[in-house]
Amino acid sequence: MLVSLLLVILGFVMLMGGAEYTVRGAVAIANRLHIPSLIIGLTIVALGTSVPEFVVSIKSALTGNAGISVGNVIGSNIANVLLVLGASAVICPISCDGKAFYRDFSFLFVVTLVFAFFVIRGEFINWNGWVLLALLVMFLIYNYLGAQKDENAEDEIPSQLVNSSWWIILIALSGGLFAIAYGAEFLVSGAVELARVFGVSEEIIGVTIVAVGTSAPELATSCVAAFRRQNGIALGNVVGSNIWNIVFVMGATSAITDVKVADQFILFDVWVMMFASFMLLPIMMFKNKITRMEGLFMLICFIVYMYAQILINNGELILM
């Protein structure tokens, strides 16, 4: 138990340090290439912070722990919006160019609906995975064309590495992502072992501890970005990570092996995921900004969701 606790602490330290250098490196790339940091957040940073979900889901599916595999993706997408964006907005209100947000959110909307359809069917099979991976290719092309249309980078604070050599920038980014990936693995491993000691079910572990643990990179990165007023990275990281979690993580997992979906995910969790994802639209539609109060509301929704998981695990909330 002591070893598990030490892993959690070590993972947290690595996540925070890795997030700092990931943000610096990512923003420096955006500055040097004169492209919006939102695009960098949606692609490079989002992919990097989705690596823990990918590793955990693949390992879980191949070892027969489907509850953790599917729950990891669903729970991470819920945590990314309600916890990560909520906490980031409380630190500093998040604003974004409306046109760019709607362009990328529309893609998130589509892939979320496709993912929910597969979940409700009760099983991810081989062709489902290839459909999701095809959507990943479309997403990359979509963002490349979007970057071509954006003439100027967003008006944000330049990175401290903007005047450094490309080698320094790439080392900072890759080193930060490396620390994030291994920090998340240590954090998840320790947290899962602690949960099992207390008799928590596989499905609950998947949508809570593992999901929050693998969302820790997004949480650390977006909070650091919000603190440094890098709105494009903070928002793009979350929207992009949710897209990558669905089309890359679940796409690759189900392309490799069939994955059964637990009833809890069909009856409850996938609907919460859709609510969390789609709630961004009305918030951003009218003022292109997530205020501190709205961030606080997101955090409260996340706490309620975690409490519901406790009730489900204890048999006090029965899903029909």
C-alpha cells in the first residue's frame, strides 16, 4: 500500500513538471510557425496527452479487462470537460476565437455521436475500430486545411522558448510528453492498486480512478496553460484529447480486439459523456468564453458524477 501511495505522488510530480515543458514547447512551435496555438493544442499536445489513455485501453482490452478499456475513454472524456476545463476556467476564464472553436467542436460532435452509437450497441467490433480510425485521418486533414486558412496566430503570450533553437524546443516538448506519459502510468498504477484494496469494481475503477488518472496530463497541461494565459492550448487540448480518445484510442483498441460494453456504460456513463461534451456549445455560442462561474459549475457537475459512481458501487443507485 505504501508503494502504491509513493507511485501516486511520483506520478503527480512528473505530470506537473512535464506539463510545464509541454506547454512551453507547444506554444513555441505555434509562435515559430505562425499558426494558432489552438491547432497545436488539438493535434500535437492532444495526441501526447492521450498516450496514457491509449496505453491503458490497449493493455486492458488485451488482458480481458474490457470494463477498464471502455470506461477509461468514457470517463476521460467526462473528466476532460468537467474537471480539466472547469479547473482551468476557475484559474483563468478561457476565451477562444468562435469560428475556430465551432469548426473543431463540430468534429467532436460527430465523433461523439458515432462513439455513443457503438456503445449503445453493446460491443465494439473490428469494423467499428476502422471506422473510428478513418475519422482520425479525416480529423488530421481537417485541421491541416484549417491551419492553412488561418493567416495569423492567436494573440497570446509568446513562449519563453520562442527564441531558442528548434532542438531545444523539440527536446522540451518531447521531454515534457515523456514525463507526462510515465507520470500518468505511475499515478494510474498506484491509484488502481489502492482502489482494489478497498474492493472497488472494475467498471467503477475504469470510469473514475483510471479515467481521472489518464486525464491528469490534460488537467496538468490545461491548468498550466490557463495560468500562463495560453487559451488556445487549454481549450484545444481538451477538445482535441476528447477527439483523439474516441477515434485513436478506442479506434485502435477495437481494431485489434473486440471489446464488450458493460450495461452501466450503456445506461448511464455514455449519456453523461454526451452531456459533458455538448454543454460546451451553448457556453461558447453566445460569448466565446468560459467564465469562472461556469468553470465552477463544471466542477460541481463532476463531483456529482463521482458521487453517483460511489452510490453505484455501493449498490445504492441501481441502473435499470
